[in-house]
Amino acid sequence: MAGVEVRVVMRQEPDGRWTARSDGTDGVRATGATRERCLANLRRSLARADGRRPAADARDADAHDAGGTLVVEVQPQLAGVAEAAAIMGWDKRRVVTYIDRGSFPEPVQQLASGRLWLRSDVEAFAADWQARQARRAARAERRGRRRPAAPAVG
């Protein structure tokens, strides 16, 4: 790979595993449980495809790639309305209601087939929303304890 620029596209699959593939005619592919492991596996696969002995580990892979450039584009996971509803634990109508009220994150893209968000934005919104709901429930519970017992009727 000396003196050569290799472009690679990486993405996280819905099951959490990472996949990578190099652009070009060789189409080298690799997978891994983490982004780092996937990249190390990809470097080993590129070394094999280039006819070199694969590096023993990721530290050796960097030295093995000396002179070459690995350009990695990480594609984010996207979510549509159905995926956003699943993340939130809602139905799709409730997501649309929050969108219409301006209470949902802005989509990164609006297509004829619907809106798209970065999955990480929806997950962050879900975590914030759940934290707000927990705080509201705690306040309501504290208020409920302070009320005097209603007198018995009868």
C-alpha cells in the first residue's frame, strides 16, 4: 500500500457489528465487533490483498501501512419515523405528533418517502425524554406524599 491512497467506507450494522469495505476494484471487506477491531481486520485484509504478510495486531498494522494512506469514511446509522418510534417506545403517530409540535429533533434529510434522522440524535432525544419523565414522576410522587389524608366519608 506504499504511496497509495485507499478509500474505505465503514458503518455500524443494526446488530451493532461494524463492517468496512474498500472502494475500487479489489473490494476488500472486513467486519469486527468494534470500530477499532473492524479497522484492524481491514488493514490485515488489505495487506493480504497487497501480497504482504498481515500484521499481527493493530500496532503492527500502522507500521505495515507506512507510506500508504487509509482514508476512512464512517457512515452514520439513520432512522426514519418507524425506527424513531421503536427507539422511543412509541407508535409512529406519536412521533409525528411530536414532529408537528416542533418537539422532536430536526431531521437531517426530508425525502419524498419521509424524514431521516441520525440514529444517535434520536437515541439522545429518547434518553433526555426518559430522564424528564422520571423527574416528573418523582415530583408527582413527592407532591402526593405531602397531601394530607382525605377525611373518611361516612
